[in-house]
Amino acid sequence: MQKLNFPSFEFRFKNTKNKLAIFDIIRKKFIQLTPEEWVRQHVVHDLIYNKNYPEQLINVEKVIKINDLIKRYDVVVFKPNGTILLLIECKAPQIKISQNTFDQIARYNLLLQADLLYITNGLNHYYCQMDFELEQYHFLPELPLYILKP
């Protein structure tokens, strides 16, 4: 798999029926290793091991319904109260991050109402803070560390 713009992590792999799989520590199972999954697993490991986001608050690849369409988000991080802190959209490394990618995560966020947005293809990372009052987002230089506020 391609080297990504993340620190190095230890991953578990297995080969079944000539298909390589990677162990997802959130879903607790092996997932077929695609370029997008490679990015997603790096994101999850980075959240937990470098940014201090609690593993139990992270959710991966769940179905949501937007305007009667079935969609699937990549990663969310919940707050302890159950609202969403962070919505993450992962693309394969060969996919360029475009305005369409930002539009996609913005559509998802109309429903999910996350405070922070994170878009990555594993090579380029974009972080945004939502301003719901002005209905816009502001770019951040990096993803904030997880700090539990009372």
C-alpha cells in the first residue's frame, strides 16, 4: 500500500482467498484492504494514538439517510453527551480533494451537526471548525487534540 502523510502505525493484516484485509480496532474485525480503507485506518489510529480521541467515542462507516438517499459516513467522533464532535470524510490517495468533496461533507453535516470537519485522502488533510450561526466553516491549521471539557 502507498505511504501516506501520517506517522507510522502497527497494523494487523490477514490474507483470505487472495484478498488482503486489515484489522479495524473500532469495528473489531478484519476489513478488505482498499486504498480508502488504508486511509481510514490511518485516520483512526492517528485520532487514538496521537490526538487522544477516546476509542469508545469513535464510530466507523455507518449508514445515514439524507433527503431519502442512503449514504455512509466514514468516521465520526461523538461527544460524551452523544452529539457529534467530528465528522471525517476519507478518500483514496489517488482521489483529489475538490469542492465536490467539501460539498459532500457539508451535506452530511446538515444532518449530523458536527462541530469539526476533517477531509483527507491520506496525503492532504483539511480541518474545519463549523460556525452554525453564519452557516460556514473556517479552516484550521491542524486537528485539535481531544480534551474532555466538563
